[in-house]
Amino acid sequence: MKKILLIATGGTIASGSTKEGLSPVIGAGELLQYVEEYRDFCSVDVVQPFSLDSTNIYARHWLELAALIELHFSRYDGFVISHGTDTMAFTAAALSYLVQNSQKPIVLTGSQKPIDLPVTDARTNLLDSLRFAAEPKAHGVNIVFGGSVIAGTRAKKERSKSFDAFSSINYPNKAVIRDGRVLFYVDDKDRSGGGVHFFHRLNERILLLKLMPGMDGTVLKHLFPYYDGVVIEAFGVGGFPEYGNVPFYPEIRRWTDAGKLVMMATQVTHEGSDMEVYRVGKVIKEEFGLMEAYDMTLEATVTKVMWALGQTGDPREFRRLFYETVNHDILLRE
Ligand code: ASP
């Protein structure tokens, strides 16, 4: 029988009502009591490193989770992390970079409703996750939610209330789970050779900046002292506005001359960036050798930048690390 470690971190799945609103109060052991059927296919130990609304989860917690998995890696066949849905896609992407090439599955799940309510998605999601983590063909970091299995770098929370909260962006679901059966669309465990690789550093001086009509380079000028890199969510396939008292152009020069990273991405969820289509993108991309995120999700882009800048300060090595495919995160590239 497979041995799974359940790592409980809070979120709606473990929440109860308090005077101040929903807050995580249900412990890891109690969560398991709602899904006793798991005993038919796996044994589960539990650990609870913290109990938070995922609004409060960031890089420090991602590193803690990766370290916990590393500590227990040899003792378990798979890992399930119960987590709030709001930042789950960021955590799943961050763990995809911090724990690479794992032959053992690392599954994130949560729910839109607390596990102790009569009508809830929590019990199905938790049981599905344990089931997936016990599957011989499962590997790597995935989100299991609403019957879908989504690569950890491809997930996005697209619905704030419905039970099918997460979508896989620019990539198919890896599997679906129907009536307790896992059906694989992407069956690639055999192709992922080599051993697991754990990383221990992230650069947190990264900012995600969304363009809006009227924004000019003033914003970059003010942010300059505080960040080593900025990911810019441009419009459409990508480009910069050319107006303003402080245009973007000289500010991007200031950033790149100082060895800081300017990474282009798009605020459009589906289909990705391609800065070379329009003059507003192509000229500036070529002038400064800007990198773009192509078909990657914003969550994956931001966490991959944090990871790659945590490994190297050399721009050429950064480019190599960033464009290497990790957990199905990028299909298009330069
Ligand atoms: N605010 C909650 C959280 O992310 C929402 C959820 O879990 O669905 O922790």
C-alpha cells in the first residue's frame, strides 16, 4: 500500500466560521477523518507546518514546503498539500521550480467550501488528491481540483466561487478523475529520467506590474531602487506605450544598464505573448534584448524569475535557465 504524507497549510478547506469571517481552524488529522475511504488504497501520515489563509503565503512558505518534502522524500511515495485556493497556483508553480524532476507525485489541493459543510467540494478534492498521489503513473507537481489534474506550472484560478475554480492555461489537463478513476491525457512518467533536484533559493526582489492605459515610465523610475527584476503584464501580444513625461524607453535602458531584469508577459490569459508582431513591441525588444514569457502563465513566469535569479546573477545563464522547460511550463520560445 502506498504511503502518502499530507501536508496541511490551511485555506478554505480547513476553515470554520469565526466572528471575523472564515479562517483556518481544522487541523490536518481532522481533515482526514472526512475522507476515510482513502484507507482502501493508501496510508497517510500528517504534518502541519502552518495554518494560513493562502493570502498570507509567500516565498518563505514555498521554501519551507520544499524543505519539508526534501526532508521526507525517501520515506513517502507521494505528497498531498492542502492549501487555500487564492494563491495555490503560485505555490504550485514555485514548487515546480524548487522540486524538479520528482518521480514521486506532489499534489496541491483545496476547496471552495469548508470540509465540514454538508455541500462542499472539499471531500472530493482531498480524496481525489490522495488517489492521484497513490497512482503509479503520477509524478511531479500538480494541482488536483474539480476532477482535473493540472501541471503545477499551468494552473490559474479563473473562478472565485465555482467548484471548477482552476483551469490549465495553454496546455491540456494532465489527467481527469471521474468516479474515483484516474484517466491520463499526458502519460509521460517514463520520459522523465534522472533524479529529483531540490533548490533552496529564491530572489524575492521581483515585481509583477500590470500596464494600464495612461501608465508611463514614472512607475519604473520609482521602483528602480527596490527590485532586481520586473515582469510587465503588457497588453495583447506585447508592447510599451510611447507617451508620457517619463516614457518607458529610457527607464528600461536604466534597468537593463544596471543589470536588472525586465521580462515581458501579457495580461491576456490565453495564447501568450509575441512581442515581435507590432512595432510597439518589436523595436524595444530588439533594442534591449528583452525576454518575454511567451505561453507561460503569469504565476509560472514570476516564480521562475524568482527561482532563476536565485540561482544566478549572470544574464546569459539566466536566459538559459528561464527558457529550459520545467514541468511543461513553456512550449514556445525564442
Ligand atoms: N482565502 C482562501 C485561501 O486562499 C480561499 C480558499 O481557500 O478557497 O486561503
